[in-house]
Amino acid sequence: MRPLSCAPEYCATAYGRICRRDNGRPLEGFPNGNGYLRVTLSVDGKRRNLFVHHLIAEAFHGPRPDGLQLNHRNGIKTDNRPENLEYVTAKENMQHAIRTGLIVHPGPGGTLAQRRRKREQLKAAKAKAAKIKFRVNGQSELVLALQNLVRSGMSQRKIAEHLSVTQMEVWRGLHGKLSPTSRLWGRESEIRKLAAE
């Protein structure tokens, strides 16, 4: 455990958590709108909401050098272990996000064409999601198929690799929180076949 420079009564752990130094209890992080975890700390007598990954990186890797950004190596925004955090340039961070599928590169055609495609995909996905009527005990067939796959011993990462989606997409599917544009919709039979292998 390493003390935080901005708030010495707190410390950062090698597991990517922020704890109080007096009792060692970890603070509960809460996600912001982009999925990054934040914690509320008392700094100089004032309550401040700070990003967990910034605090962990500063404690284990030192202060962020000018012009660099903080990157999660595995692309999972809630995995704040020191070995998963690195300082990179803005260009490297963008290349990493495109390579890991966190963002889609606009490519030729620019952002206007990309927005048009996205609108069309969203419209088609909403129509497709509205047609899905199979429900078993209030859960969609897709959620049940994914849960059976996990129960059979396959990790979320392996499922994501087989289905060519992100691990976060699999997690959302397991918890029934898929967006209407998810690439998992309509792939229940493919997921059941994967469980049978």
C-alpha cells in the first residue's frame, strides 16, 4: 500500500483500490458517465471526487508527465491495478482504443457519414430488439444462453473472443444491460452451439 500525495490519510493498493490508512478498509468507487471509477476523498478539509486510476498511477508510477495521458492496457476502465495502467501520448492512446475496439475509427467518409451509419444501425437494431419476444422468467433467451455458457466454465474473455465482441459487451449481456445496437442480439443459437462444444 502506498500513501496518496494529495491525501496522505488514504493509500493505494496493488489491487487497484483506494483505502483509508487508519483502518485499511477500501473505499467504494462509483462510475462516472464514461465508466471510469471515482472515489470521494477528504482533501484539505474538502470533499473531492477523484478518479481511481489517476490516484493509483500517481502512487505507483509517479506524477503524470506533461503531455501524456493515462491508458488502461487491457481496455477495461474499472481494472485499476498498477500493472494495467501506463502513461502514453494522445496518439498512442487513440491507436490503442481503435486497436482494442473501444472506439471505431471514422475512416474515409469522415464523421458525418459515420453518424449517418450509426443512426441507421440504431434504427435497425431497435426494430430488431422490438421483435425479440422470447422471454423465460423475465430474462431474454440471449441472457440465459450467456449465463449457461459461463456456468459451463468458459470465461467472459473467451466468450468475447469467440463472438468477436468486447468483454464488456459479454458482461452487459450476462446482466441484461445490452444496448439496442449490440452485436450480440440474434446470436442465441451461435452461443448455444458454443456451449455444446
